[in-house]
Amino acid sequence: MPTIKVENVSRYYWQKREGWFWKRRKEIGVEDVSLTVEQGEFVYIIGSSGSGKSTLLNLMAGQDKPSKGAVYIESENVADLRKARGRKLPLLIGYVSQQHTLDRGKTVGEALEAAARVGYRKFGGKKELNHRIQKALGITGLSGMQDKYPGMLTAGECRRVELARALINSPPILVLDEVTANLDADSMWDVFLLLNEINAMGTTIVMSTHNINYVNMVRRRVITLVDGRLYSDEIKGRYGEVKKK
Ligand SMILES: Nc1ncnc2c1ncn2[C@@H]1O[C@H](COP(=O)(O)OP(=O)(O)OP(=O)(O)O)[C@@H](O)[C@H]1O
Ligand SMILES: [Mg+2]
């Protein structure tokens, strides 16, 4: 089963300076971060806004390439898997970005079908494809919604469609960036409970969140970033109670 290894990863963004076009300012996304996530773990990535959570999750999900270091899943470099544009990455990692990414012109069913087609060969024919779509809708509490467009759904439902799309190919790893942001309390708890269930079935979950209550209540591994650096890594952490490593 896949272990994620983040090895001395840094990601810098180069900003052009006004009037100093020959000079560029180095913005730190993350710097020299190393960590290992074993299969089946549930890990929260926390830290204040701009601390590097999205940068780290993007790198772990192979959506971006580190400036230094590398992310490995087993022996495969994740950035290379992305470059190969094959089916391997989406079958390995389900990813939900902080930005909402649903195409407003596609129904829920169409969005899920496009994602499920990636795993088509792995899972068999058309019947199996429909079965997977129905199952993903069922798990995320969206049964009967396949003909709706994103504009007809609440923010919480849209987030759940993105989750359904991430898990439709049953990847062993889910990387989720603020999936509960901007949700009302009920929808948020629904999503948290759903993630707990998915994790209980063996799926690794790495997610960023600002939700203090949930992190404190569930007591999972908590990784805290400060200014792009790994500040602490607590096996059963609490928000705001971090000890430096
Ligand atoms: N595309 C980009 N270009 C330039 N700088 C960036 C870019 N993306 C991120 N940064 C910078 O990298 C740092 C980390 O940003 P990141 O988005 O990873 O933080 P975050 O912890 O996810 O914040 P938030 O809680 O607001 O989502 C910030 O200083 C940010 O300004
Ligand atoms: Mg972010």
C-alpha cells in the first residue's frame, strides 16, 4: 500500500518587482518540508493563511512541481506521474483543490462520468461506470442529483460533488484542500463524518482545514506549518497547542 514521502521539499514563487524588471523577489510557498504519511492515516495540515498549506497539498497531489526536493509515493516521483499525463496519478490520488473547479456547463452526472472514464479500463464496461457514479453519489449524499447543474446546487452540495469526483476511482489516497470552507455547520459536519467513514475503510486522507473544533475533537495527526516551514507534527494533536519538534 502506498506511503507518501515528502523529502526536503521547497517551492518558491518568483514575483516580478515593480520597476525592477531584471530582479525578481522570491516568495516562499514551502521550505525544506519533510514528512511521511503511511497508508490509512488521517492527517490534518493546519496553519494560518499563507503558511503554505495549499502549496504543500498541491505538491503532494502532484499538481505542482517542487523547486527543490521531491514527493514520492512508494518509489514513484509524483511530479513525473503528473508529467506523464497517464491514468496513474488520478487512480492513485483523489484531489480536491481549494478553488472550486466544477464546470458550470456540465451536469453532476457528466462531471462524474468524465472522471470515472479515467478508471474505465480498470473497472470494466459502461454498466460498471454507471454503478460507480451511483455509488459515489450515494456515499456523498447526492443520490438523484446527477442531472443538476452546479448553479442549481448549494455550496455544500458542490463541494460534495467535487469529493464524489475525487473518490470515484477509489484511489488509496485523498488530498483535500479546505473542503469544508464556506459550508454551513450541518454540511460541514456531514463532510467530516463522511471523510471519517472513508478513512475507516482504509483510504489515506491528507487535508487542510481551519476548523478548530473538529481538529480538537477528533484528535488525529496534526501537522502545523508556519511561514512555509514544518513547525510541528503531533500524532494526536490539538489546534493551538503545538510543541515545537
Ligand atoms: N501562485 C503563486 N504565486 C505567488 N505566490 C504564491 C502563489 N501561491 C502561493 N503563493 C504564496 O505562497 C505562500 C503560501 O501560500 P498558500 O496558498 O500555500 O497558503 P495557505 O496556507 O494555503 O493559505 P490559505 O489558508 O489562505 O489558503 C503565501 O505567501 C502565498 O502568497
Ligand atoms: Mg490554501
